[in-house]
Amino acid sequence: MNVAERGRRLTRVCALARERLAIKGRAKIRHVYLGGQGDANLGDEAMLIAAKRLLPESELVSFAYAGQERQLAYLGLSGPRYFDSAILGGGTLINPHWVESVRTVLRMDLPVWALGTGVGSSGFGHPPEVEIVEWKELLRKFEAIGVRG
């Protein structure tokens, strides 16, 4: 990684830290939300809206990249010092692409919930059949699981 790339990454973590500090000032209850929102997929957006309606007193904060979350945790802006729990939300997320993100929140010792998560290939650049065997152990650590499809 060159110096310019390191600078871009540091700038992004600083921006995330500012956002997280602002959220901390306005919301007592915060949950990290792992979801596929933001890519103009109606189903993913609908799951985020449903989660917000289920938790009206809480702030749902989008999960950054695993490395960024680890850096933010050192600042008290991620992990159990910042979040009350983690929600694996909308999108077809039980597939290989989301394993590292889920491992990250589990390592943070956050209670993790699955809410309306799909299982299998997301269909977007992934093969139709994906391996999900490593999810068996991960899902055992969840507080509760709700899937769709």
C-alpha cells in the first residue's frame, strides 16, 4: 500500500470517528447494523426501515469495514464501549462475503441478532451456489436468528 492509499484510509477513519461522535451525542442506545443497504436494492432498504421501526429508541449505525471497526474500537467508537448489540440485517448476507464482518462483531463480544437475512448467493457477482458451512459455527453464537427466503 502506498502513502496516498494510507492517507485515504486514515481520512476515512477520521470521518467515521466524527460521525460516530455525533451519533454518540444524540443516541443512548446504538446498534451496529450489517446490511446491504445503500446500493439501491429495494429489499435491503426495506429491511433497514423495518429494523428502524422495530427499534425506534435506538440508532442503527452502519458497519464499516472490519479493519476500520477495529480502529474505531481503540477510540471507544465501536465494539462494546460504543454499541449495545449488532444486527445482521437486510440483504442475502449469509454467504462467504459477510463472514469476516460477522466474525469481527462476534470478536467484539457484542450480542448479535439476525433479522430478515437471506441465505445463499446474493446473485451480484457471486456464483449461484456458495459455501455456507462456516456459518454453522458463527450462527450458534447469535442471540436469535430470523431469516427470509
